[in-house]
Amino acid sequence: MRRAESAGGNASRSTAAWTLAIAVTGYVLHYWTWMLVGPLGPQLGHRYGLGAGTWALLGIAPLVVGVLVRIPAGVLTDRFGARVMLPAISLATALAVLGLAVADGLPGLIVVACATGVAGAALPAGAAAVVRAVRPGCRGMALSVFAAGMCLSATAGVLSRTLVSVDQGYGLLILAGALLAFGALAAAVLRDGPGPKFHPPVAWSVATGLLRRPVTRYLAVWYGVSSGGLVALDLYLPGYLHRTYGVGWTPAMLCAAAGIGIGAAAGPFGGWLCRHRAPTAVLGTCFAVLAAVLLILAFDPPLVWVAAPALAGVAFALGIAFGSVLALIGRTAPPAQAGTIAGVISAIGSAVGLFPALLLTVVHGINGSYTIGLILLASAALGGAGSLRARRTWIGAAVAFPAPAVLATDAGSQAATTVVSLTGRQIRAYLGDVTAALAALATRHELAIVYADPDPSGGTGLGFPLVAGLRQHLPAHTVLAITAETPPHPHETAAIAAMIDAGTIPIILVAGTDPTPIATLLAAAVHADQVLHLTPDRIEGLVPRPHPRLPAPGFAVIDGPR
């Protein structure tokens, strides 16, 4: 039996590894194609007699199309699966690249340039494939590795400015062939999971509903800042080094490729940090570092000893931030909606991400200097860091997507009464994940939460942000925080029982560090069906299992898979 389980686990890990490798490869190819027209702008302008403004608009057209197609692509991926969508996207993109090689007039060039924007749809399709293939507990880290594909493709995009030629066309033909080969590989190897079949009915209302959630706004802005910063680094670092320090174009492009490579390496590190620190703290630190180094760069410091390390710091901070955002999506996105969620976040975020590049373009066009633009970007990053610092727990509780009610109960078809115990020390780095899991539990259980707070009356812990997060996930429920003695007084227990009977979710704030004994006493007093003790190990994919230390049958501990 154990051998069979071990073999199944090894097969599952092998499938997840193959899926992640294919998704990263596809993201590299498609993102490279998505950003291809912009670097080829001077060649296209010379070939078709276009002015600088015309070919600049031509380079923006694929970006706009890519933003527009991401939400439909995400919804369709949730409906038909990545095994269907990724090959379809690859085929359409390959045909657009071939059209770019053979276009013989401006109207045809406009059409194929817009068609290359379809490559932007590979992000939600690839992200959905990764989330469904990787087991809970590792999805956040896997998606942060997937994020590194953007940086690797940006590096390839820098090199394509010298390797790909419109006039010769060989590079475009090779890229089109690589896209077709990838599509065939994805169709042959990818398997949508979990489960033997995956055909979830996803309505467009899911996407519109996501637009109204605070988590979407937060993640979209963070996605836009981090990915937009990397895009700006890709587009403007060669010109910045050439105009400010007199570096030749070829060394400047190699420096840009090295910087984006640093960002690629930092992405998985950002995912790792989010497993051990509060995501808001990680992102706030990244934005503070980004503000400091941008302010240094604004005053044209010496290249070797100051500017070069500062530029590496910019790439490193942006890579960590981007990896952290993708890790947050992977940790809390339900697999059935992963494509839609990734499509909505990346579409809005990519639109926001155009702001840094446009700001630098406008400011440099006005006064011929990057100083004012860098100061403005530093101020924006500092403002973001300050906001995250001031409201870190409240934002942390809101940054999670609503999870499906998947926690099992032995109470039959009737709603079970469940008491959950948790502490701030255990859940601080996973506050958003915990909030989403509790909200899912509350849709099927009568719920009471015992939260151990060193200062329950002072409001300095996570109890009140937890209330705010649950109210955002459960607008139709009444969620109240109350303080209780240790152990609870009989009149407090009676009040809590009355709240539960009325459908209210009480969060009982108690002093101390171990709420489990109090939760056990309270469960006996209100005749609860089970006690769930929330532990910090791998909060993703919470499932109940018997608690070895609690005597009463039906008690369980929620823990992530080990």
C-alpha cells in the first residue's frame, strides 16, 4: 500500500515538474513574441518608411491587444483546459510571426502586429496549468518560478534586437517554428488536473465579480508596479546607460540582459520569502528599497561603484516583488478559477504597468533627462511602501481569493458547528490564506473562532483585521469580535452560543499564546461537532484530519500537506 502511495506521489511530482517546465518554456517564447515588435521598430520604420511616432504606436499595439485578450483567455482556459488553449495560442502566435516576416505593406503590418498580441494570452493559460498540476502547499512557489519566465524572455528580447532581422527573416522563421513545436509538445504532454477529468463550468460573471474584490485591486497594482518596472528596465536601461554614461549600445544591451537575469533569479526567492514572512512585509520592503535606489540613480552617480549596484538592486527588488505577487495568486487561487484570476490580475496589472515606461518617455521627451521621472517613480514606490507598512495586517487579511468550501464534515447534510483555534504568531505570514479558508468553512459550517491575542483589548494583534477580511469575503454574514475571559465565563459562553444560533460568526479574542484548551472548553459548552486547530505549516489546501491529542471523537486539526 505504501509503495503504491509512494509511486502515485512520485508520478504526481513528475507531472507537476513537467507541467511547470512546459509552462515556463511557453511563457518565455510567447512573452518574447509579445514584446518583439517594439525592438524591431527601427527596422520596420526603415523598411516601410515610417516615422518614429508611427512605429512607436505600432510597438504599443501588441501590448494593448495582449492586455485585452488575457481575461477571455483565462476564462476559456478554465472552461476547456490549458491542454487545448496553450496549443491554440501558440498556433495563432506562430501565424502572426510568419505574417510579420512576409508582410509587404503598412495595412498588413498593422494587422500582424496586432495579431502578435495574442501571445500575451499565454500567461493565464500557463498559470492555470501550473496551479492545477502542483499540489497544494507548493503552488505559490511554483508560480513564482513561472514568473521567472517573464524575466528570461525579457532577456531574450534584449538579445533579439541584434539576432532577429525583419529584412532577412530567418530569426522570425525560427521563432515561428519554435512556437509550433511548443504547441505540439503542450498538446502531447499537458494534463489538466486535479482529478481524472477537469471540465469546470466557469461563467463570465466570475471575472466581473473578481473586478469588485479588494484583493484584485491590490494584486493588480502590485503586479503592475513589479512587471511594469521590469518592462521599463528592459526598454530604457540601454538608452539610459548610453545617454547618461556614454556606454555603447551593444554593452548597454548586455547590461540590460544581465539586469533582467537578476530579476529572473529573484522571482523564486520572492516566492520563498512569502512562505516565511508576511507578503505585505516582503512587498513593502521591496518598494522601500526600490524608492531608495531610484532616488540615488536620479542624480547620475558614478557608474561603476554606485549606479551599477543600484541598477542591480532595482532588478533584484522588482524580481522579488513580481515573484511574491505570483506566489500570492498561486497560494489562494482555486484551481477551477486559476485561469480567470490570472487573466484578470495580469490584464489590469499590465495596463497599470505601462505607466512607468510612459512616464519616463514623457519626462525625457520634455527636458532630455531621466532625473525627474526617476524621482517621481521613487516617490510612488515610497508611498506604496508607507501604505503597506501602515495597513499591513488589514491589507494582508484581504489579499486572498475566495476558496471553495472543500473542508469535509461528518455531520451529514446538516451544517456542523465548528470551533477553530489559531494564534497570530502562527498565521501572520498566511493571514490572507487563513481568511479565505475560514470564509470557505463558514459557507458550510456554523463557525466560531478562538484567537489568542497577547493584548486582546488593545486591538494590536490580528483579530480585528481578521474580522475585516472575513467581512469582505462574506458580505452576507455578520462577523463580530468579542473579548472573553480565560476560561470563558458561563454568561460569555451563553452569548457565544446565541450568536452561533443566529448565524453570526464570533471571533473570540482571548489572552495567552495557546487557544486550543479554551477552544476545547468552548466547543463542549456550545455542543460543537468538531474543533479545528490551525497550524502554520503550509496553509494552502487546508484539509481536516484527526487531532492526536484531543480526546473527543470528531475533533480535527487543519494542516497543510507535508
